[in-house]
Amino acid sequence: MTEIDRRDFLVQSAGALAAVAIMPRLGFGAMSLAEPINVGVIGLGRQGRAIIAELSGIEGTSLGAVCDSDERRLAAGSRRARDAKAVGDARAIFDDASIGAVCIATPTHLHRELVEQALQAGKHVYCEAPMAHTIEDCRAIVRAARGAATVFQPGLFARSDPVYQLARTFFRSDAVRDLVSMNASRAKKTSWRTPADDPARDRALNWRLDPEVSIGLAGEWGTHQFDVFHYYLDRFPVEVSGRGGIRLHDDGREIADTIDCVLGYEDGADLVYQATLASSYGGMFELLRGTNAAIKLAWSHGWMFKEADAPTQGWEVYANRQQFHNDEGITLIAGATKLAEQGKLKEGVGLPYTPLRYGLADFLKAATEGGSPATSAEEGLRATVVGIMADKAVRGRTTVAIEPDMLRA
Amino acid sequence: MIDTTGSHAVRLATHAMGTRFELLLAGGDEELLRAAGEEVIELIEDAHRRLTRFERGSVVSEINAAAGVGAVRADNEVFDLLSRCERYRVDSGGAFDVVFSSPVANGGGAERSEAEGVPPRSSAATGEDPLRPASGRPPPQSVTGEENVNQRLVLDRPRRQVMLLQGGSFVDLGGVAKGFALDLAVGALRAAGVGSALLHGGSSTIVAIGGPPDADAWSVAFADDGRSPVARLRDLALSVSSQRGDRPDHVIDPATGRPARAAAWAACLGPSAEATDAWSTALVVLGRRSDACPTGLTTVLRPPSGTTLPGRAGWDVRGPDANALHWPHDGET
């Protein structure tokens, strides 16, 4: 008999990193819509379920229907949304006049058809990123979005994330000065598999490991991070080299579990991108290193590391200084003067909501109040195409060109 | 430690709710077990993000921030959890409660709870009431009806809205969150076809699916002292609460705001980890099995004055799974 002591389980570990936090001005009640809207969610895997949870935090939103062709996933999604209609075919949502917007969180290679149908049905459409698994499908989605009277927004969060918006103002204000290099990384120790008990279901659920439709780590993860650099630089890489391999999950898969890419820009500043399923160290971040300062972004947090010889700009007086090993940072806080007067400077550290909620809120505001979405279909295309090309480079262990025409619809 | 020698077993862990969750999955295809375990890890981390009161943006933080001001909409799972917590409160005569108030403003220094793995300061140590109920121990009352209102918490079911009526009061799900997360985990593992697993949150709440590959049941010792009870778990959850050991005085009596003293040890066995989690906490406060305790729960108590001699003497065990317990030195089951 296997004998276990409860206390033997317990292993403590702790670690804390600190540096310069870039804090936006936020408050409770920020997530509300002027006009109510009924939303349908298509695809109830992890991301679809996360969308359901975040929608409940946006006042004015009601969940009208949830959809998945997999019965178990439909049941799992319905548990969080019992009042919503549960359907196995997205057509039931498109035909439902009470639903004004849909969020599409299906496997990437299924996006195109659903987006086109939803827009044709007059729905506002939020589509998870990457937008598609081929350049052709990306272009078709852009064409559909341009031809629709409704809002289309791809699920790229940087342009909706208050931390990234704030950090971008510093980046553009010359605080960083001349760009030296760029890095981005995402690390999570996970197999990328979904449990499935029969081959058909396994293939359907584990599409990210299917080389025929998957665009790998560079496409599925990298796309989100490449858009950060597009957003900050307004420039795009002209080539990408890549390589990858299996470092942990030697289970017969062909999709690399660890990749390294270098994305080259015309001016010579490179973006080094690394992603792995074999280690969690470092999590997810982007780093822009300049001659005056470096900015590090980690979705809910952001930091700035100033060079010792960088000119003082005045805002440092409100700094919340933190330490990353040998580097001391300065906290950047939107509304720092007011917060400092209230003695609440530290309360602004980190976003109160997930980046997903900010993205969804921007989409729903555009849908209900008019105006442009936070991220356009064209921006979604450019990020996705760079991800697709980076995956191509990784698979071929080669360098591929990213022609300007590829980034146009 | 769990001995997995000779069996196909996958071990996964994550830090959530201020403690460490660990899963041991056995008896199946390793790839399938790992995939199922990873899905469960994400469920647990997601539960943490929704239930913690120490991170802005969680549903609970939003409810607390709006205390005395307004209502907050919760997703179905969180709303239902709060409704069940209200039921636990009523059934336990107020011994279990998730609504507190503090002399220090919520979030500005109120003691961290079990949910974060940091026990509240004891009143003996600080000379002040660490936590006190929002208005003393509230009268138990029914939670039925479309709109549930008691003196402190409104659960508006049609709108799925939650409101704390008193400013400064706050919800802390530390007494139940680990069990809630583990129940979600068990459901996901069963749906994935996992038939042999042992899961725990902070080693105080443990759930077994089936038994290990080489035995009928998982054996789990209450403590590493060679004389505390050992539970044999098969499709059962176990929660243990003690005011001693490495987390002294962490259970607060809602009626007094001071550490509960009615039991040295309290444990519950039952089909739901959430229920065993909640009731083991309540039992430390009550010091006896409540008449309203669900019949499906087995309760294990040792009063503060109970014997420290080896064996079953001094332990009060009642319920349908009493036979799942044995004491190392008397062979009693």
C-alpha cells in the first residue's frame, strides 16, 4: 500500500522579482457599456471559457449563447453560463437576432469560415489571435471585415492593455532614445495536449500539435507578442530566421516544443524571440532596450530601467523603486502626483483585470458605441503573417523573407 | 512522499491560493494523464484568480471593493459557491462564515487568511481582534428564495449579483476555496477518464479518485507522528483542520473574532472536498458534530483536552466512512 504523509506533500518555494512598475490609472467600474449587448461565444476550450468568465465582469453584457461541436466542452462551458443557450452548431447563433456580437475562440484553422459567416449575419465579431493559419485565410478575413457594417476585432491585447498604452507613451517620448535591441519570450512547462480518449477527438482537440494545421509556437504564441513591436515601432520585420526542437515532450510530435527566432528589421535592430513548452522560467515578456532606458513588459505589469547617464525627466520623483538583481528600477505611474498625495502609489501596481478583459471591453464598446476597434483586422493580419512566416522559418531551420506585400490584404 | 515506483504515474503541481496544489495521476497512458493534469492545473489557477481577495480584478476583490456601495455580478460558479457558503453558515449555526469585517480597512492590512496560506495573527499575539464578523454571529436563516438577503450579504440570484451590505466588510473564501478547486479538478479528471489519482491543496484537503494501482485505497496519515489516524481514501475527500502545528490559531470563531479553541483536531471525510473543507473548519469552532451536518459527511474530532495516548481513544468519529480510518498502534478500523 502506498503510504503518504500529508506534510510530505508540502514544499515551499518563493521568488519575487522587482523593478520599475509602469502603472496606469484605473479604477473599479471601468468596465461598463453605455448600451447593453447580447453576446455569443463559439469555441469553449480554455480561451472560450476564459472569455465567458471575463464577459461577466463587463457591465451591460449578457451571454446569450455558447457553442461547441464537442459535447464535453459544451457542457463545461455551459456550467459557467447556465442562462445561455447551448448549441452545437454556430449557425444557431448566427441566426439568432437577439445576439449582437460573437466571440470566436475555435481552433485557428477554423476561424475564417466562422468569421465570414458571422459578419455576413450582421454580427460584430471578436476573433481570437492568430487570425488564421494561412496568409490566404488572413486576407479573406480582412476582406470580410472591410466589407462589413459591423465591428471586427482580432484578439490581440497590447493595444487594449493600459500598461502597454502607457509604456508606449514613454517609448515614444524619447525616454528610451535609440533602440538597441528587442527580445520577447514566452515559457510555460506544459505538453500543449488536451486529453482525448479516441483518435478523432484527439485530432480535433489537439490541433496545435497537428502539423497540417498548426502554426506552432511562433504562430500561436508569437503572433500576440509580435504585435507589441508593431504597435510600438510602426515598422515590421523583413526577414525571420528560426530553429526549434523537442527539448522535453518527446512523444512523437513534429511541432517543436522549443523555438528560437530572430526577426530582422531594415534598420538592423533585431527582435530575438524564444518560446518553450519545456520550462516555465521567465513567463511571458517583451523587452525593448534603448540607449537611455529599457522597457520590459509583462502584460499586467511593466517596468522601465534607466541608464545611469540618462537625463532626469521629472516624473522620477514619484518613483516606486524596485530591484531586479543588480538593476534598480523606477516605477512609472499614470496619475502619480495624485496617487502620491493620497499615499496610494503602490496600490496601482499591476492591472486589476486580465488583458483579455480589456480587449473584450474595447471590442464591445466599439460594437455598442461606434468607432474603430482597438485593433484592426489589418493589424491582426500583419501580426499573424509574421507568426506564420516565423513558424515556416522554424520548421525549415532557415531564414525566410517577409515581403511587404505579404503584410497587405 | 508518494511512491510511484513501478507504476505509470504523473505528478504535477502549481502554487495557488497561497499554497501548493499537487496532483498524482496514475494507472493510464502517461500522455493522457499529463494532458488531463495540465487541464486541471489551469482550472485550479483559474479558480485562484477568481476567488482570491488579495489580487485586484478577482470577483471576490470586486465584491469587497464595492462593500456597502454596490452589487457585483459574478459568474455562475462563483455565485453558486457563495450560495453554498451561505448554506454552510446556516447549517453550522454560524461557525463557518466567509464574511468578515476588520478594524483595518479591507485590503489595507487585514490579516491574510488560509486562502493565501498566511494565518491571521492571533489575538493573543497582537492584543487586538484580528477578524470579527460583520455584525457578530448572524442569525442562521434560510437562503431559499429568489433574492437572498441576510444582515451582511445579498445574493441576488436572478441577476447573479452579490453585495456586501456593510462598508469595510469583506468576503474571504479561504475556508472553502481549496475544496472548491479540488472538486472542479476531480470533475475534469473523471471526464478525461482518469480513474486513479490523489490530489491535495496545501496538504490540508485531499481527494482520491479510485485507489492507487497497487491497492484499493490511498492511505493518508493525518500527521507524521506515528500515532495519528490514517485515512484510507477511495473516491473520498478528506480535510483536516488543526489549531496546532505549523499554523496555530488559524481558524477564527466568527462569534468572537478570536481563535477557535473547541477542538485540537477536526477532520471531515465525504464525497465533496468543498464540503469537507468548510465543515472541518466549522468543527474546530463547534467542537462537536452539529445536528445539521450532512449525513454523508464523516466527522473526526479530538477535543483540546483529548488524550495524547496512541490509538483511537480520545477521538470522536461519526459518520458513514468511519471505517476508512485506522490508528497505527491499535489496529482498530
